[in-house]
Amino acid sequence: MGVILRSASWHERGAAPVSRAISTSSALIVWTAATAAVWGLLSVRALPTPVLTTLGIGALIVAAVLVMRSVAKAPVRLTRAMWQLISLMSPTALLMATFPLIIGDIAAIGQVKAILAVSVAVPWISAATTMPVYGQLSDVDRDDEPAFFRAFMSILPAVLAWSIAPILAFAAVVGAFLGWRPNLMGLFLVGLTVNVLFSHMLIAVQETHRFAIVVASWACYAGTLFLAPQLWYLAPLAGCVPVLVVLRRAWPAVLRPRRVDAGAVARDVGYGLRVPEKSFLLPVIEL
């Protein structure tokens, strides 16, 4: 388990520096406790939803402050691992603060079932469709960002094309069991497809440790949900914007697509179906 916060203080006599650190697990315990407390209140409807939403955001901020103050009185330096932790927390934290505020608007237009179905399907479909990306880029150096971004963009058309079959398969299963009318099935397909695209785009910044961009992407996703809940199925496109800005110099590589190993891609898709994508798994709980 990595160290996420570090600081240095001095012995009273000034002899030698003392290094103090707090582990990732400790931060996760504090954050989880704060989140569980707010969701416990929400589940029993002890307070109005807007109040709980405010408490949820406040609890996360307080938890972060307590963790930082527990290190030392000396200045605290955020490490890359801290940004990674924030990026892992951001989907749940941001969606937890957003969905309670918009679920009434979604219910009013009769699309709660569609968004629930998308939320359940996305972890598996994302794992299945993104797994081939890692395999096809295994020989590309992540430290050479320009080269990695070009390689990523060059395989994007192929891996997205391979995503069509799993998406249609999931849609067929949902249609067969739920018997939805065409417009609801259309929303489900669109929501599933754009979330798959979003999960692909996140790979580029996650693999190059651009964790601040990951947080920005989820913030754009949640912000769009809050501002336009009736367009929930397009929110992932807003989340793609920060990544596209980072990748802007690599855009031309899309026009020079790289061939992929069809057999390897098929195996990766099959493996991915057994391993839900962790970055999407927690937000499902929020619905």
C-alpha cells in the first residue's frame, strides 16, 4: 500500500529531520467512514436530500483536512499517489453529490429504468471493451507521452469497432428481458455507447498518470448531469473533453489507424467480461 502524504518535521533540538507519512489505507478508511455516515442518513431519510448532499461534500472535505493535519504541523506535499487516490474517489464522490439532486428530474421523464440499466451494464461492458487497449499498447512506453498518445489514437478506431458487438449483445439481452419500447432502448444504446467511449478516453490519461485530468473528466461528467439531467445519456461526452484537449496533438494519428491482432482482441474481450471495470463499479451504487 503506497504512501499518499508526506511531510518532514524536526526534533526539538534540531538534530535530524523526522519523516512522517500516512498510508493510502488510512485515508481510505477515513473517506469510507464519512461516505457511509452520509449514505446511512440518506437511506433512512433522516434529512432532506439537499442537506445530505451538502453534508456529503462537507464530510469529504473534512476527511481530507483531518488526514492532512494528522500527518504533521509541517507543510504537506501531495504526492502523485495522492492525486491517484483522488482520481479513484472522484467518480463516487461526484456522482454521489449529483444523483440525489437530479433523480427526480429523470423520474419525471420516465427514464430511471434506462439509466439504471446503463449503470449496471457499464462496468462489464467497459471492462470487455477496454481490455484490448492495454494489450495492444503493452509495447509502448508510457513515459514517452507523445508516442503513447499517438499509439493510443491510432488503435482507437479499431478497438471502438470491436466494441460494437458487446454493446449490441448487452442491448439484445436487455431488450429480450425487459421488453422496452424503441425510444427507451435507443436511450439505453446511446448511454451505453458514450460511456464506453468515455472509458476508452480515460485510459490515455490514467496510463500516463495524468490523474488531475481524470478528476476533471469526472467533474465535467457530473457537472453536465447536474446542469442537464434530461441529457444524462450524453454526459460522458462532456467527460471526454478534458482528455481530448490533452490528446490534441495526437488527433491526426486517428487517420493512420494501426492494425490490431484480432485473436488477441477477442481473447481480451472475453477476459474483460469476467472482470468489471473498477472505475465504473462504485458509481453504480449511487443509483
